[in-house]
Amino acid sequence: MRHFYICLLLLGFLSASALASGDKGTKDIYTEQYITDIYMDEPKRALQLLDEAETKQALPIYKVDDLRSMVYSYLYQDKSAFHYARRAYVHDSISQNNPDHLLKMTITLADLSHTLSEYKESNRYSVEGLELARRLNDREAECKLLFCMGENKWMLSLKDEGYEFFDKAIALLDTTEDVKNKSMLSYFYGVKMGYLINDNRLEDALQIGLQREKLLDGMKGNPEVREAFLDQQYGYVYSKLSRICHLLGDVERGKEYHKKYRSTHAYNTPAGKRDATPYLLVTKQYQAVLDHCRDFKELMRRQDTLNIQYVGVLQREIDAYLALKDYEKVAALRASILSITDSIYRRDKTNVALELDNLYEVNEKEARIAEQAFQLTIRTITLVFILCISLLSLFFLWRMWVQNRKIKRKNQVLVERINEQMSMQTEMNRLQADAERVSEGQPFPETGQTEPEASDGNEEEARMNKMIFGKLDYIIKRDELYLSADISREELARMVKMNNTRFARMIKENTDTNLNGYLNNLRLNYAMHLLKEHPEYTLRAIAEASGINSMPTFHQLFKARTGMTPSEFKNAEKELRK
């Protein structure tokens, strides 16, 4: 497919070159247009200008790599072309701001991978590009990629799948009216026709050839279609159709197509005469084969070109001389083929070595640039990291300051509320003390040590329990019995002459908690009183003075009761006094 794209580029750029001014001195040479104009005539200068453009940053780096790939592809240095196309592709993939150019580079990589016989890799790029082309609604790109996938499948011996992809690409262009797309469709027909001939599917090849002929007939008279292009396309299809018809037994039709081929301008070129030799061989016009090959050989010699095309021409001469039984010429030509093949092999080795050397120099340069970029990146990352840490530290400090202010205000509100509750509790204790002094000295009423029946819901028992608890609560507060860490339930139960079960029930009925909860509540009240009256005391001293010997227990009980720690309560109390 690469050769097709080069042909399209040639068709587009020839007209641009004709309009270009002869004075290049006033034109900016570091532009995509200028380098595109000169790369076929002056590829080395184009590469030099691209190096300068990269140094001067006259073009975006992805565009420089794209153009380098184009130049190296024209020079048949496919590995270098792939290398730079890959670099541009990676840049586009990372930046993700130019999907159209990313699609272009994906198509280029698929084509170059196919040229390098990396068919699976080519197929991977084709699948990736196909998804992007459909997302961008780019039908032309979709067709190219589908056809490339077909060629990959065919080369991997999955020929039926390959033809399916060919047909999908052709179907997308089958109803097109765009001249460029019609030109692409003609190319697709021709390539598929060649694959069918290789598979000896001559009937199918004939049908494709007829479709291509019909397509070209429809392009006649279109002012956008160059006559030279149309003549060349007719030459391609007539040369193949003449041979196919003859092989299928339709000799007269084959002659007719060969006559049509001879009427084209393409036929009179050396390459056109070479393309006529397959038909001349099957029609046993051996001398004509030799005459046609001679012109093409002269063209190759003038260009000093020894390539596979030249070897193919020699092979056709061998076929003609074998038919003419001129074995001496056959032997000489076979010796020439061996010599040329050896020359091609040595030349290819030299080209590969030069290309690898070029890639090595490029990689060395890129490694140095990458190292400098890496150091700069490290410094940038370090500065950004330090800045981020500083900003995060300031943010957390600010958050802590805000949080502390909230906690401080909350604690002050809690302390105010607790002080109000303690004032109310003090007043209630005073009233309780006044009431209990009347009966002070009287013993607790007898309750018995056995459990009464149906104690739940016994109103008399509840009334008595309330009375007894009031007297007991007064004594515990008056004598500060709760400050003793050793006070036990048994001792208090004996004091009120109750068994343990009823005593526990009495405490629960009048305090909504158990004995430990009741005593700890009194101890915490005392601890808060000490924190208010004696802020100079240590927390441990206050805890022990309040009858709580364990600091963790003191903190836990205080936090559960007040919603703050003893230290926070102490600090909030100080703030309120200011």
C-alpha cells in the first residue's frame, strides 16, 4: 500500500510544485510544505532541514518525526521510517490533543509493519486505527486500514479472511462520488485482482477487473481526474484482463483487451511493455517478449538499478528463450541472475548496515537528549513535590487551627452547660440535705433478707426503695463515701439491711444505672469540682482524690460523661475565667 500512497502524494504535489515560485530564497524553508515539495528530489537536504528545524524548534517535534518517516520511506529505509513514525505516534498518544494526526501515524505504522513483514504487528495497528477512524468518522482512513488488514490476513495464509476484509473496504467506497476515493477504489480492485491471480482464482479476478474497468469508464470526462492517471489505470487493468481472458479460453476477448492496452500511452513506456509480457508469453509471442523486455532492461541500466524487477524481466527472457530452445542464452541469463542476486544481497546488507548505523547515531543523540530531559524532569518533579508538601503542610496547619478553634469553642459551651448542671445539682443536694436532717439518726427501716414474691410492679416496695435510697444517697454524699475506691456493694447493702438482689434493684430504679455507674457519677462530679477550684492540681492527683486510681479509666469515664477529656475541660475552664 505504501506505493499507492506515494503515487497519491506525487499526484498532489506535482501541481503544487508547478505553481511554486522559482525563487526559494524568500520562502521559509522550515515548513512542512517546503520539505514535502523537495523530499523526492533532495531527500538528504530534506533530512538536514528537519534536523535544523528540530534544533531551532521551527516545527513541532511530532511533525518533524512524521516528515522524517516520509523521507525515509521514500528512500526505502523502512526501519528508520518505522522508528520515526513510532516516535510521532507515541507523542500523539501521550498528548491526546491531535486525534487526526494520531490516526495518520497509526495508518503509517500499519503500512510500514506490513512492508517489514511484521503482519501481526501491522494488524494490531490496523485494529487500533480502525477504532479511532470510526470514532472520527473518517471513512477514507477506515477503508485503508480494512484493506491493510486484508493484506495481512492474506500474507498470514488466512486468505478467506483476507478477501473478506478486501470486500469490506471496497464496499465502503463502492458508491462514492469523490474522485480521490474512486482512485483509491481502483487501486483496491487492482491489488485484490493480483492476489486472486496468485491464488489461480481467474474467474474472480476477471470479475474484479471488469468492475475496475467500469469504475474507470465512469471517471472519464471528470475535470478533476488527470488524463495521465486515467490512462495508467486503464493500462494496469487491460494488461491483466488480456492474460486472464486468454487463460480462461476466451482468446478473442483476450486479444481485444490487449489491443485496448496497446492503445494506451502507458503501453508505450518501458514499464508498460514489461507489463504486456505475461500476455505475450501465454500467447507464445516469444520474440515480442524479448523485444519488450529489452526496452525495460535499457531503462534499468540507465538508472543503474539492480533490483527484483530487473530479475523478473530476466526470468521472462529465460522463459522466452526456453520456448525458443536457445539454451545458450538461457544459461547466460541464469548466470546474470545469480550475479545480480548476489549484488542485491550485498547491497541490501550494506543498506541495512547503513540504516542500523543511522539508527544507532539517532538513538545515541536521543539518549543524550532523554538524559537531559530526565534530569530536568527530576528537578521539576522535586520542586513541585516540595511545593506540594509545603502547600499540604500549610493546609493541614490551617485545618488543625480551624479544628482546634471549633473544639475550643465546643468545650467552652460544654463547660458552661456542665457548670449550670453542677449549680442545679448543688442546690438539689442542699434541699435533700435539709430534708434528710429531720430524720437524721433514725435507722433504715427493716426490709427483710428474703426476696418478696412478685416484686416487679410492687408499688409499696418501690416507695420504700425510694425512701431508703434517698437516705442512703444523703449519707454517701455527706460522708463522701464515694471517694473510697474500696467501697463495696455488700457493705452498702448491709447498711440499708437489704439483700444484694433487692439492693441492686433499688439502685437501678432510682439512678437508671448500676452501683458502679452511680458512684462513678459522684466521683466525676467531685473531680469536676476540683478541676474548677484547684486548677493547679495534677490530673492524677484529682483522679486519686476522686476515688479513681486508674488514669485510663478516669479519662474514659470523664470523656463519656462530658464529651471532652479532663485536660480539655481544665483548659476550657481557664478560658472562661479570662
